[in-house]
Amino acid sequence: NPKPMKPHQQCWFRVTEELDDDPRLHQVLLAYISDYGLLGTAMYPHPMTWAMKNVQAASLDHGLWFHRPFRVDDFFLVEMDSPSASGNRGFSRGTFYTRDGVLIASSVQESLARIRSKD
């Protein structure tokens, strides 16, 4: 029974295994993680979640930019917001920071969220 909330959230992440130093591995894993939470953030102002049986939700497109080297096996903060959600579409942004507050990556996502018809 979700209550409307402001479209903003912050989460700490890290990969629990110590990883190789190859920056491509860290980028691939951050790309995977970057999809977590953006759609849900766009839904916060609305009384629904993607887990409800009558809700159809999907990521429509996703962009990601790496700004500087980082490691995903060290804690990093993801801050997400959604400045627009209307007409069954949501727009969300994510910013990724090291534990020292250095911006390492940015992401955007457009999503679909709608109530399924009963027919």
C-alpha cells in the first residue's frame, strides 16, 4: 500500500568481492548497478510500485557517463531523482560518488509505468 513520496533516494553500493584492477570490469559492473532504483524513483510520487501485479513497468532507455576512474569494490553513493513523471513516462537521473564525494559517473533513464487493463 505505497504512499506518495518525493522522487529522491540515496543508496550505498559496493561489490563484496575484491576485484581485479581492470577499469573495464568496474565500468561493466557499475553499468549493471546503474539500472537499480531509477524506475522506482520515478514512481515514488504515485501510489504504485513496479512489484504490484497490475502494474506494467519497464526501462525504455538508459544513458551512462563515466567521468573518472573508480572501483566498485569500494563503497560509492548513488543519488537518484526524478524531475518528471507524467503520461505513463518517468525521467530519472542518477549521480555516483566515491565515499570522498568525488563524482565518478552520471546516468539518465526514461521509463514506462502504467496500470494494466483488466480485460
